[in-house]
Amino acid sequence: MIRGKKLGLALWGAEPVPRLVAHAQLAESIGLDSIWAIDSQLLCREVTVTLAACLAATTRLHVATGVTQPATRHPSVAASALATLHEMSGGRALMGVGTGFSSLRTIGLPAAKIAEVETFVDTVRRLLRKERIAFGGVEGDLAWLPEPIAAPIVVAASGPRMTQAAPRFADGAILHHGISDALLNRALEWLRQGSERAGRQTPFEVSVWVPYGLSADPRAARDSIRPRVAGALVQADPTQFEGTEREAVERLQASYDVGHHASAGPEHAAIVLDSLVDRYAVAGSPDDVRAGLARLLDHPAIDRIILNPQISGAGAPPIDQVLRDLARDVLPAL
């Protein structure tokens, strides 16, 4: 725990599983609480295999899908996978779910609807409780599961509707709204409204997905993270921006190459303005990064920060270097 908060790492399966396992072990050793493996079957290694390997090689680290979706993962498959990971790790597995982006666009499928995500989460949770579920005329349950379990299921939210809906059916939210005060406070207000409408009384964990870059050269750090900011902006509502920022977001969304969603130097990243990097990412010199993370860690409404560095593609810094630099130059000051 850092300042009483959790710090996680987005893990892109663009490297062989043994390398991903080594990254997870290093993340655990420097004090991170979790890894969030991307579920995008054409761009990343298979997520469940990756998570199982990481769990087998660690003792404290929590692992999660970051995130999966209901279109390619049947809820019975997802529930069995989550229950298996939970069992093998003594409860260190959780599930992140969303409407889907690269995992669906790359196979020509539309994003799932909010109602479909809610139904998926409800079905997975009921299966984990060992309830029998109707599946197209037949009923089934997790017959192998010895007893009911309660593994957390959190929902990725990048727009107002999902952000307001999340408290109704999830155990937490992963906010993809940016990290400036204005953007973050707007998202938190949407969460508050959703909690109020749902009459929620139980705890609700708030995580923030943060594009992250560190370098002695602040410009290099900011440039390195533009692809990750682009990945956040491609799902944003352009009408929530004004002037040149709105024009840039509209151009980005019109030209975004989803096949290079994980790449370090896609052409579409050049569209991302410096002002948008400032509003969406923690990037720059060690002093810049320490200040940016301290501000988020001190926010009373945030429980976890998930760092999303550019860790794949030519020119991207190796993830072991990213983690060692984080441990040496940033964490001691937090």
C-alpha cells in the first residue's frame, strides 16, 4: 500500500508469457498490488493463461482481466476461469469487464451494450454463488466448484452512462476519463449520481486507469505515452471537448488504426495534442511524475491507480526498466 492506496500495472501480452511472468514478479517485488492483463485475442497472448502463469509465480500479487467483455467470453466460461484463478491463488483473482474495444473491433464486432455487460456480470456472479442458470433451454451450474466464492468484478467506464450504471451492478469501476481535476471530478460525480440512484450501501472501489511515462527528458516521456492517450481518447465523446481539442479527438477517432492499438508508434498518436496528454496522463521527469501520482494518491475518492505505460512495440522502453525506474525514482517519495 502506498499512502494507503493500491497501485497496479496494465500488462500488455505483447511478449512471451515467461517475460510477462517476470514482469509480474518484478511488479510484486517493488510493492505494486496488482496486474491487469489486456484481453485482446489478436493483439495479446491469451489472457487467462497469462494470469494463471503470473499467479503461479507470485505470492501476494492480485491479477485481473483489464478488461474482458461479454461478446467473446460466454459468462459460463468467464465464471469458470475466474473461479479457477481464485481457487489456485487463494483469492488473488478479480475480473475487469467492459463493453470491449480492440478485442471486438479487430474481428468486426460492435461494442457490447451496457445492458449486456450488466447481464454478463450478474450471470458470472450467480455462477460463482453456485446458482443454477438457464442457458437457452437448459440449466447448468459450476458443478466442480466446492463452495460459493465472492471474487470482485469491476467495470471499465469511459462515458457518463456506464459510469452512472456501474454502482448498480459492479463491485467497482475503472475510470478511463483522464486525470485532470475537471475530468476526474466530473467522472466521480457521475459515480456519485449512479450510487445514489441505485441506493448503494455496500463499498465500491474506484480505480483510475492512467497512461504513464517517465524519463529524464520530459518531452520524450510525453511522446512515449501519446499512443496510450490516443487509446483512451478514441472511446471519448468528442462533444465533451472544445476548440482544437475537439477537432483533434474527432480526427483521431476517424483515423484510429485499431490493429496498432498496442503499438508504440502508430501514426494516429501524432494527432494527440500536448494539452490532451496533460489532461490524460502522468508523464514527464521524475519530479513531474512524483507530483502527478501524489495528487492522485491523495484524492480521497480514489482507491487504486492502474499505471498504463507504453510497453510494446519498437522504441518502447522495456517494462523491467519502466518498473525499476518507478521503484528508484518515484516510489520512495510516495
